[in-house]
Amino acid sequence: MQKVNKLQPFFENLVFERDDNTMIINFGPQHPSSHGQLRLILELDGELVTKSTPDVGYLHRGMEKMAENMIYNEFLPTTDRMDYIASTSNNYGFALAVEKLIDLDVPRRAKVIRMMLLELSRITSHLFWIATHALDVGAMTVFLYAFREREYAMDLFEDYCGARLTHSSVRIGGVPLDLPKDWTASLMKFIEKMPAAIETYEGLLDQNRIWKMRLEDVGIISPEMAQSWGCSGPMLRGSGIAWDIRKEEPYELYDEVEFDVPVSDRCDSYGRYKLHMKEMRESLKILKQLIPMYYETKPELMTNAPKYISAPKEQIMTQNYSLMQHFVLVTQGMRPPVGEVYVVTESPKGELGFYINSQGDPYPYKLKLRAPSFWHTSILQELLPGHYLADVVTIIGNANIVFGEIDR
């Protein structure tokens, strides 16, 4: 009796030979240049990309669903793990959304400290970007220099909160700690050193033949294309559109400091590189203005709202009511009023938004994140066709995507 192969009809219908010269390859999810768990399904004609399909989800952690099962304060450290290159920007975005939901105003000193941490995060994020992007393209020296300055910035974070990468240095209602003694002096030294360091990066890259050949006229994103795909941050401003949440919808004290919004009309990868360099200079300008503002403020770090925010430690240790209220807030959580809020901030990578729907419970009824890296990954399906395989590495690195905020 002859054995029947049930899969035989299936194999007979498969076509193993193609008449054209196309080939389908998987770029990632383990490729070192994919900057995370990104899988690109690329259809190639020789080395020319004819079709690109991003496939995400390999790092999925159910973060939004986790938030709906945690009290508000409990979820805040989880936001560190989104854009982990600039964790304070995530902490702050979530804290600001909750503060808008419960209608809290933060003390002025806390606002100044928050802005210092946010702009330092922007600089460390951009330094990490130029280091890894240059390494992908073949410029290893820049990697070493950029990481040197990034270490100095991370030392400042460590001096403030004890952490270097995942900070959790922002609280709903303010900040947990005042600046240590001589911290502003260390910050000022960093501010004074950075312009020369940025000039060093530009001296190594601006007129570098290989760098220019790899970036110029590669990854061109027109203004219409950037808007239609929901780009934001440097990806949008690199296409000639001057849109920065810090200017258009100011939060904290951004309306009191002077800074420019760098824009590039080149629309290519080289223009976005120059844009990042200018943005670091503007962040240094903001930090320099914040130092005298810090000394003009009263030493208040957390807002006084016993219904939502724990009292200062001195009161908890000496007053019975404050101790009981603190116990309830820690074990059961605050109960915001019924309502919904959507708050956006300008993270180093673009528009970071938090939507919270509250039904009056200690847990959000619904929490949704709007992460810029998700949209900057989506655009790859239109951006990559027409480029060569080697350009894929350049474009992915230039887009500055982090999968912690994509697979959420």
C-alpha cells in the first residue's frame, strides 16, 4: 500500500522559480543595524529595494494594559522602559498628563528642575543617536567621542537621582529631590565643554566624503510625505516644517526661555544630521538660562494636594493625619475625577502623547501612548523603495527609532 503524503498537493502548487530578478530577504529582527527588534521584509531587484514591509511586535510587553492594572504612581517607573535612551522625557509626559487630569499646578522650582532634566535627556539622546548612526555608516571615532560626553551628562543624572539610564526622577506633582550642592556648577562645566565637542563631531563628519556619500540625497522625506505619515520632531523639522510642541503649546517654563527651533529644508539624511547638532546647541542655551532661574525660586518641590499627593516626609513622620493619608495613597492610590485627557510633549524623538480615560478609580480605565518611533517606523514602507540595500542601514539609523516605545 502506497503511503500518501497529505502535503503533496500543497507543494505542487508552490512556484520555486521566478522569471524576474527579485529576491525577498529578512532584515532583522536580529540585525545589529535594525536598532532593536525590527524585522523588515525587503523585496530586492538586485540590490535595489522595490518593496518594504516593517514587522514589529517582537518586544511587545503589553505596557498600556499594564497601566490599566496599576495605580498611577505605580506605573510611572514603567515609562522609563519606553524610550530608555531618554527616560525622563517619558516620566515627565505621563506625570504631566496625570497632573492635567487632576488639575494640579507644580511648584516653580520643580518646573525648573524638570526642564533641566528634560534638556539633559535631549542631549544624551542626540549624543547616543550620532554615536550609533555614525558607527552604522562606518565612522567609529565619532562613537567614542560622543559617548565620552554622554558619560558626563549621565554623571549629572547619577548625582541627582542615583540612576544613569532609567531615572524615575519625576513625580506626579513635582520632583522628589532638590538639586545636590554644586550640581549647577557641574552642569555649567558641561554646558561650557559641549560646544567644542559638537564642533569636533562636525569636524569629523561635515566634509567627510564617505559620510556625505552615504547621507546626502538618501532618505528624502518631502513635507507632504512627513505630514501624511504623522512624523514629528527632527523627522518633521528635517522636512522644512517648523513644529515644536515647546513653542506651539508651551508647557512648564518653555515660554520664559529663549531658544530657536532648528529647521532643515534639505529633506534628506544629511539635513537631519545637521538638525540634531543644532538642537543640542539650543538645549545648551536653555540649560544656561535655567541655572539663574533655579536660584530665584522658593525651595518647594511637590505641590500641596493631600487628596492626591503625599505630604512631605517631615509631616508624614510627625503628623498622624499625613501618615494615614500617605498610607492610603501608597496602598490604594489616588482617585482622579471622571474624565479624559490627552497631553503631548516634545520628546527628543518627536511628539510623545499620553491619553488617559478615568472613571474615578485608582487605575486608568484606558491608557494609550502616542510614541513617535512607531510612525517613523511606519514610513519605512514608503521611504525605502528606490534605495539600495546599503542605504537601508543609513535610513534606519537616521530615523532614530527605539523599540521600547514601539512594542508597548
